[in-house]
Amino acid sequence: MDAPSKFYSLPEEILNRIAEPLVAEAHLSRYIYHIAKLTALRLSNPRFAYLKIIEEAVFCTVRFLGVKDHLETLEHLDVARIASFVKAISFEDPTHGSIQDKGLLLSERLRAAWIGLLRPLPVLEKAYIFSYDFEGSQALSDRTGTETPARMGDALIAAALTCLSSAGTRVRRLKVACSLTGFLDWQSLQGWEELDLSRLENVTYDPEPDTSVLPNEEYDARQAAVAAKNLFALFEKCQGSLRKIKIRGYCEVIWPGEQTLNLPALRHLNLSFDGIHVRNLGSWLRHMPRLEYFRLAGCYVTDGDLTNWLCVFDAIRDHPRNRSGIRIVFEQAVHNDGAEISLDYTTNQYEETLEWYEDVQRGKVESDPWCDAYQYIKLYMVGEVGYNYSIRTWLQDEDDDEDEDQDDDDDEDDNDDEDEDD
């Protein structure tokens, strides 16, 4: 028996052992370079071409790029054969020095191809909508006069959502990480009403801003309003299934709005952006009965008054899961003019903080109202202390200060009257 015949007769277990290191690299990194090595291995021999562990790795994510060459490749792809391996679709803005073609993203040809490929995929684990290299593509746009990354991002998300709707494909996880102008109304997109997000459990909203426009207050306010409207419309479509929300990045958004949604399945809320409307956030938290994890990072109050943080603190204090445990993470949040507060604890595990407070009460340790505000806020959110001087000081509650000053004045007047009587 010659060498090639011996190779063809090798058991699948041996071929799997040969492929496993490359498969492991691909699963860990998902870098195109590692997928390319697996593709080369498939081309080296038919036994590798149809080896299940290689096909699972290579076809786990199918990339949809809005460039002509890639579109021609997709038009010849037999997605029905590989449908069992496909777990995710990646809608990508063609950057990395490519000349961007917004017209192609908007074309009937591209949408027909994408819809045809999605139809054999009724349920997907993930859908990504993102761009690479925002700064590099902006520089390319400046040099060549091509579309800005943000306008390309608008075209990309419009194509992605429209094609998912037309194909009837449902996803469990959605990540939006492309550059956006901030002015595209998702509800105006073709097929929005028919878009089925009833299985969507995990949403990450992490877009990049339009760097081609100098920011100004009026422009930013309009951007933020549209973004908040889009997020509400998105969450409304999946409010019964949604388990995890992550909103971050530098694209203007002020969230949440005044209108609330019941999110009965939501367990994780992760917010890392500037425009937090804390009074409204307190209302939304009261509509998340199964919340287990709540994170705020680098957030600023946008509704004027620092005392509105009490709406958030009270919602946590009154939450039905407070005693069974909600992990609360503030990273440089609850800002005032001087500093910010960071804390990380679970609401049913605060014994150490409570012991510290009891020692303060007994006079065993000293407490600084300013430096220890985070400790009192932790205890306030679990109902162990009230709205005390330390928290009022941190939140710059001037009304309470005025009341105290008035009380002091009244005491002084009483003392003066006593002196006169003497």
C-alpha cells in the first residue's frame, strides 16, 4: 500500500488529533489568520475538507462583507450544506483600506444574496454588526472623498436588520459595534415591524461616534434622542426574553427615557457611557424583578441634580432580590464636583461593612463623611442606614444643608432669647 493510500485509510480520530491544535487556536482567538490556516488544511486533502471539527470551526461564523468580491463569493456559497455548523453571522463594514461602497450595501443584489443565505438559518446564536479600524477608515475617507465610517455604518445596520427580517432569522445575541451617525431611525427601516426578536436574550450596544462632525450641544442632543428611541424600540421587541443588556462606548445616548418597559427575564444590566438619566434609571430598575448584576462605570448625571441618584439607590434598596443578592458594581460612578465613588459588593454579603459601621457607632473607629460616603451608600442600599449626613454631603443636597442652617439659626435665636431673659 503506497503512502497516500495509507493516509486515506487513517481513522478519523487520528485526523482529529492532527487538526485539534489549529481548531483550538481558532476557537480561542477567532482571528482570521487562524481560520485561514484551517482553510488551507481543508484544501490540502479531502479527508480534512469534510472533517467535522474543522468544518465546525471554519463555518461557525459566516462573514457578510459589503464589498463586490466578497459578495460574488457569497452568491456561490451553498449555505444549506453548512447550516448545521453556522452559529453566528458577522455583518461587517469593509474597511482596512478598502474603498467603501455604500451603494452596494443599499443594493437589491446584496440584499437578495444576504437574504438567500439567511433563509436556511432560522435561528442563530449570534449576530454581529461592526466595523474595524474606525480611525483608519476615517482617514481613508478624508483622503479619497469616500463615505465616512458613520454613514457606512448606518447603511450596514440598515442592510443587516432588513435582511434578518426578510429572511425570518431569529437571533439570541446581538452586538452593534459599528460607527453610526446617530440619526438613523431603526423603526423607519424596511421590515422593522416584521423583525422577530422574540428569542433575543443578549444585547450589546457599543457603537463609535461620527468623527467627521465636530460635536456641539444641539447635534449631540439630537443624536442622543434618536439612540434612546432606537434602544427602546429594540428592547420592546424582546422584552419577554431579554436577559442581558450592555450599553457602552462614546456614541451619544441618554438612556433610559421616561417610558419604561417590563423586563421580567433581565438578569444583567451593564452601563458604561456618559448619558445616564438616573431618575428614569431608578424607574426602570423597578421593572427588572430578576436582576442579579448591575454595573455602572464612568457615568455622569444628565438630569441636573445629584440627589436623583437616590432614585437608583432606593430602587436597589426596595428590589425584591435585594436580600437574596444583587451584585452592585460602581466604577468611578456617582460623580460630584470633587470625586467619584467606586464599590463592588453583593447586597446579601455586607457583614464586613456593617461591622465597620457598628464600630463607628461605638466610637472604636473614626469616620470621615466625605471619604466614607461609599460605605454609607452600600449600607443605605441594603436598608441598614438612612439618608444620613455623609450621603447628603456627597450628593450636595443643598436643601438639607439649608434646613440644617435654619435649625442652627433657630437654636442661636433661642439662646439669644435666653440671654435676654437672664
